[in-house]
Amino acid sequence: MVRPLRVEFSGALYHLSTRGNDRREIFVSDCNRIKFLKILAKVVKSHNWMCHAYCLMDNHYHLLIETPEGNLSKGMRDLNSSYAQVFNNTQGRDGHVFKGRFYSSLIEKETYLLEVARYIVLNPVRAKIVNHPRDWKWSSFRATAGYTKSERLLTTDWILNHFSEDRTLARQEYRKFVLDGIDSGNPFVDVVEGNILGYPQFVDFVWGLNPDVDKLKEIPKRERMLGRPKLKDLFTKCKGKKDRNRMIEIAFFRCAYSQREIADFLKIHYSSVSKIIKNSRFKT
């Protein structure tokens, strides 16, 4: 099976997660979690990352990481390999701690950072482990909300500045924002395929950065997009035939919609869509 596309560039923002092998626990004690956070802090510093949010569960973890230097894979290799070695030594085990490669979805910062950050810290509440996110001390919520001192691995400025320049007010608004999200689902509710969460323009920008854009046939369709826009969202702002045709290419090649789905939505003949796809500069 072809591995999912891993897009890296300076300033990229990712929702990251890694699960235990065979669904086994990767944190069996508070000592494990403390050690993981210490390793994460070192990786954040050594790779010049920005950690906007995190949550450590029992058999997996979630991170919201921004990479100013476009070095996601190197940092994740250091994080997971270092922790796996420590965990095995502590538990008297050997073999794989994590299940395969880490999961990543590329996030459009301005649009989705807050939503994804909220989703991450609400994991223990949704799992019914605690009733309030402040009751789970292994997430970034308490530090961002001002219940505890800010951690050196955590970057809170972007999130808090969104609410107010006054830190006290910003923390109050942040707490309310998170609690309001308990019953609002998660930002990936419409996600069925791939690994990019963002508006069409952002998706277009990301794929344009990818040097392997002409090798899309190697990427399984179900792995091409995370949070792919609905067709009505893709075509809403099109102005004229040129914009429409360009969006048809994006819908087909980058969002993995079929030619029939596109034609039916636009209420045009299938052959018209087929002709646009055939003459597209994106070849699969």
C-alpha cells in the first residue's frame, strides 16, 4: 500500500497523533507521561517547533504543531523513537511501542487552528474520562486557560491573542470557547478522505508546493484529502468559466471527486467535465 502523502514546508501546521501498537497503552503511569512531555519539550526546542496544543490519552496522543522550518518528519522521528526507547526500558519490554507511522493532517492555520486545538483538549471529556477539561492534567488546556503556569513546551500567544490582548480576559474567553465545543462535534466531522484540512484555496496552495503533484496516481484517493470541501463550497465563489474549469480540476485531482459527481453537481454534461480533465495540466 502506498504511504499517505506527507507535505512539509516552513510554517506548516499539523494535527499529529500516534497510537500504541496493537492498541496497547503507551502511557501506563504518570511517570510515563511526564517523561514524554520532557522529550517533547526537547524536540520542540531542538527543531524550533511551536506546540499550540496537546493531549495525552492512554493508548495515543494528540499534538498541534507548527513547524517554522518545515521539519516535521525529523522531529517526529526523534520524539517517537526517543520515547519508545525510554518506555521499553522502563517497562522491561522490547519491540514496537507505536503502531506504524504517525498520523498527520495539515491544517489551515487562520481557519482551523482554534477548532483543532479545542478538539484536542476535549478528547478526555468526549471519552467520558472526565467531565471538565481542567480535570485532565495531561493536556494543554489548564496551562492555556491559566489554571496552571505556562509550560515551556507550549505556545499560547496565537490562541489567546485571538480572544483579547488582555491575558485575563483572553483566558476567560478561551475557557468559554472550549466548553462551548463539548456538544459541537469536531472539526473533522465531514472528513472522509486524505490529510489536508482547509479551504479550497489553501488546498490548492499546498498541492502546488508538492514536487510530486504529477504523481497523484500513486496516492490512494481516500488519502488525498482530510476535510475536503463539499462541492457547493468549492464552486460558490467561482467567477466565470475559467474559474469554474480550474475548480473542476481541483475537485477531481485534489479532492478525489468523480467526474460524474462533478458533472451532476454543476448540471453539465459528463463529457464537458471529461474534456476539462483530459486537457488539465495535472496528469494522473
